[in-house]
Amino acid sequence: MNLKKYIKNGLYIPILHGIIYKRTTNMYLASIISLKLYSTNHFFWFGHNEKIKNKSIVQLKQFVRFTDTGHLASFIYFYRPDFLPIAHNVHFIITMCYWIGKCIGIKETTGKNDKDIIPELIILSASLNHGLIYLFLIRDILLMPSDVQKDMFSSQTLSYSYLWSYVWFFCIYLPWRYITHDEVYSILSHKTHIFKKIIFLSIMHVIIYISNFTGKLITG
């Protein structure tokens, strides 16, 4: 494997992760930066493969998927610790939807495979993006004083979690789809029966509710 292929697949990012951790001694910060860098690196080198006619905006797709809102939630929590319950709910939704989707065959709509892509790294990155940060957040919740834990999850945090999802769908996903005709997820394809879409969106609402309920269970 040549050096350029290493770079294109982001194999330098673990080194950056180690450097960031050494400088900050903050594993959470090093991890959220590294996971976002991997996504950015992938679209920089392989974005041209996406099924989007206007290649000038293809780099924006790294901010369009619901998973990508998890990066934003991660950074908001880092700067605003009181955002922890919302960050927990967002990552719970991302993680649950991803693994449920894997089980029932929901896929992201991507372009052709590139001969330089290392599939194992795509799988590893996707797995880390859908679980690792959630584990960090669980750890932080459990480390909170009990008097803080008991008031952490409420009807308000549930409402904010629904709002987060609605803002993504109406203000990010739908405009992106209208402009690019990129369906992003196979379940939202125009080829998918409307009944299946309704079931999927209903399940999403249930998962959002479960995310907040899970937070309440964790905090006892």
C-alpha cells in the first residue's frame, strides 16, 4: 500500500488522536475531533464518488446525515456541560437507529466504490461513530453527583430531543434532498413504499422517547 492510499483512508488520524490526547489529556476531546476528522478526510478524498450532480457542494454531505449532528452535539457538550442530557439523547438515537438499520437492511445512498477505499476502515469508523461517544456520555452521567443526576432528564430534555430531530429533518435533510435529489438513506427513497416510511418515522419517534427514558433509568 502506498503512502497516498494511507492518507486517503485517514490512517494518519490515530496519530493525531494520540497527539491531541497527549496535549490535552482529554480522551473525549481527542476522540470527537478524530471521528469528525475521519469523516472530513473521507469526503475530501472520495466525495466525488457520491451520487450528486453538483460536485461543488458534495463536501457539504458530511454535515447532512443525522449521524453528523452527533458531532455537533459532542462539541456543544464539551463547551456546555449542561448540554449532557441532550447530547446523550442524540447519541442514543444515532446509535440505536444505526444498529437497528443494519439489522433490517437500511443503507446510506453512496456513490460507486473506489478502488482506493479500504472497506474495513469504513466499517470501523461507522461502528465508532455509532457507539463510542455514547459510552463516554454514559460514563460522564454516572460520574455526576446524585443530586444532579435526579434532575438531569425531564420532559424538557425530551422536547429538546424531538426539536433537534425535527430541525435536522426540515432544515437540513429536506433542503439537501430538494437541491441535490440525494436521498441519503435508502428507507427515504422515492422507491420505498409510503407505508414503510411512515413506520420508520414512527419508530424514530419511539426511539427518541426511549432515549430520554433510558437517561432517567440511568440516573435512577
